[in-house]
Amino acid sequence: MSLVVLRQTLRQVRRTIGILSLGVGAFFYLVLFASSSFTEEAPNVPFLQSPPKAMTAFLGGSADFFHAEGWLSLGMTHPVILALLTSSALLVAAGSVATEIERGTIDLVLARPVGRVRFLAAKAVASLVAVTAAEAGGLAAVVIARRTIGEVAELSITAVLRAFAGSWLLFVGVAMVGLLVSAASSLRGHAIGITVGIVVAWFFLNFIALLIDAISGLRFASPFHYFRPTDLVAGTAPAGDIWVLAAIPLIAVVLAAWKFTHRDLTR
């Protein structure tokens, strides 16, 4: 891995990483604070007692509005959080190779004693840093919420760590898929668009499979199926789900390295 490339990459995106981390943290705190504010009224609202199937499918298969564990799961599957974490995952990864090719600077970068694999490894590590920083912002917000919001104090820190570990694996997978797409692309816009399309397709596939029983088997094709915050918080998540989430980034980064080392950089 090239430390020079790593330092330069992180220097270029450090402000954006900070903003995304603060954004994730602020929204997690907002979700927990807002959810705790209607605890007394919620049991009297039929809509919250038995949410429609479309809502539970949109939230990943479950919706608990009465306990702190459910609020945390709600936050982790909220579209705003998913968008912020996807942004952190693609901040470096999606443009890692495509940007240099688009600018015409890839030959200059690789002419130095860097090498393709070391260059790509530095971009992969920078992507990991971006995802980790965003997840750390959310984790810090939940820890603060446990101290400042009475109803959230019942959350076990171990359960919180399990949930954020699962989220980290999911979005590291998104980042490495973005790295793979970038390694095969020559335009940054194309790389970002294709990767965002893949993530949206994964989410939609899981949503529609949970909504329509006849095609429920399709959910296994989406990484979002293997990220179930409710099970992670409860400690009942199948080990197989964790292995699938861990395998996605490993496979993607290996394919990215193979593609980058074998492709013609003039196209």
C-alpha cells in the first residue's frame, strides 16, 4: 500500500468525511430523541401497533416503535442514514481509479514507484477510513443518547456495537463494490452512477421481496437482506448473515485488483 497516496486521498476528503460523520451522528440522535418523545402516546395509536406491511418491508422487515432497540433499528434502516452512509462509502471508492483516468493523470501517478496494486490498496484503505468515520459518528451519537435520553438508557452497549458492526460490514461492501466499478470505468460520473444504481437495486429488491410473498426468495440476492438490525441488537442474527456481509467486500476488492491490473488504462 502506498502511504503517500493514502495521505493525499484522506487530505482531499477530510472535510467531507467530517461533515458526513456529524450528519450521521446528528440524525441518529434526532431519531432516538424523537422516538422517545411519543412513548406514552404510541400504544394508543393503532397505526404504530400494527404497521402496514409496506412500512415494515421498507424498514427491513420489522418496525418496533415502543422500545429503544426498535428505535435504533429504525434509525439504521432509515433512508437518510442509508444515503449518508452510502455517500461515505462512495466518497473515495467510486472515483478512486475513474477520476485519475478521466483527468489523464493516471499515467503520472503510476509512473512513480507506486504500482497498480499499491495504488488501489491505498484507495481501499481510504474508503474504509471514510466508512469507519461515518459509523463512528453514529455510534458516538447513540452513546451520548444513552446518557442524555432516559428511555434510551436501557440500550445495551454490546447490542449497539453489534448493530454498528453489521452496518459497517454492509457499507464496507458498498465501498468495495464502488472500488470495483471504478477500477473498470474511465469516467467518475459513470462509476458513481453505476454504483448508486447497484445500491438502489439492492434496496428495492429486498423491499419488493419482503412486500410480495410470491417473490420472497429474491431477498437472498440483496445484501440488505443480510443486514437486519433487529436481530443484531437482540443477538440472534445468524452467523451466515455476517459471513455473507464479510464476503462481499473481500470478493469485490479481489476482483477490483484483478480488473485494474489487467485493464488498458488508455480506455
